Amino acid sequence: MAKIVFSLNQSLDGFVDHTAFQPDPVLFRHFIDDMRGQAGSLYGRRMYEIMRYWDGDHTEWDASEREYAAAWQRNPKWVVSRTLKSVGPNASLIEGDLAAAIRGLKAQHEGEIEVAGPELAHSLAELGLIDEYRLYLHPVVLGHGKPFFAGPRPPLRLVASDRIGDQVIRLTYVPA
């Protein structure tokens, strides 16, 4: 059975913003390896549209960026949306009963399915479907933006902490 993991970069004051965090080479390598090891990724519409960047082939990409893109393109993706009518390569649209769809994914797959996007993660947390939270804390204070937790923080228990690269601490929590 797959494990649902909510994982995002976060500022010290609790906000997520994909334009505010540039990973150093060690952290980016971690993300490449992480992507390679996933059973798939689960996105809301907005995060999926941001991540579609990796469907391209950009001439300015270095070898690591090409490696990440290849891993992302290979992985299955599931997109939860009420507005999208279609999704790109290696992606499936989830409509209807969210809880039943996610329980089905968990039952059909082994390994980790990563959730990206605070709103989707909040919906899944309310349904009791998040198995693990991974917060990648960056030494940045944004003062505004979208919070990592889109609603009240669920009761959590710290199970691991580790430094990745020169600047980032990863905190791993499970529901308490």
C-alpha cells in the first residue's frame, strides 16, 4: 500500500512560494533522487500547472535540470481538479469522490505518492489521508504568501530531522 506524503519547501515564517526558494546543488540532487523513487505525484490544478514546466525541453537547462525533468515526465501524475478537462502526458484527472479516489491509489500502488499544494493537502488531511508531512525549511522570511498549512495544523509528531545541503532542514512529521 502506498504512503501519501505532503512535501514542500517552506519559509521560516511558514509560507510556500516556488519563486522564493532556489535549491542549492545538494538539495536539487535530493529532489531528483526523491522524484525517481516516487510511485507518483498528486497535484491540485494550480500546482500541476506550475509543474508542467518540466514537461518541456528547455535549451538553457543544465544536466541536473534535464535529469529532474526526465524523472518527472516518467512518473505517473494524478491531478485533482473541477475545472480542467484534460491533463498532459502520463497524467490522469481525478474528479468526483476524492476520498475514494485517493484510497484507491493507495491500494493500487506501493511506495510514496507525493502531494504538492497546500489546499489539496488540507483536503486530504481532513479526510485522514496524509501519512507523512515533510517540511523543507529555508532560511528565508517572506512575511506573506500561501501558508504551508491551508487550515488548522493537524496534531503531528516529529519523527525525523535532517540537514540537506548548506541551508535547508527537513522536518518529517506523522499524524499524532
